[in-house]
Amino acid sequence: MKHLTLNIPDSLNLNERETKRFLAAKMYESGRLSLGQAAELAGLSKVAFSEILADFNVSLINYPPSDIIRDAAQF
């Protein structure tokens, strides 16, 4: 596993656990990570990770609107 070191000013008062979860949620939202990969980065099970996505305004259903429109047009 790779390690990434971020130098964050103390004045930001960021919690490591919460920062990992935020990063995982946003990377999942952008499609950079699968649900399983994001859950692993956050240090959670898939179920637990799915439950916290709403805390970061991220939808569990990660399906682009263009795909939804395309699929709906087929019916």
C-alpha cells in the first residue's frame, strides 16, 4: 500500500479519520474509486461507508445523469 503525506497547518484542526473519509467519499463520487476501494481507504466496511456518504453530500448511486437519460430513452 502506498503512503501519502500531507502537510496541513495546525490551524485547520483536521481530524485524520474524518479527512480520510472525506477524501474517500469525494473520490468515489468522482468515479476515481469503486465503493470497495473507497471503503478501504476510509477504513470502513462497504456497508458502513455507504451509510456515511450522505454526511459528505455524496449519493450511493454513482450513475451519471447522461447515462440515466440514455437508458431511459431505450424504454
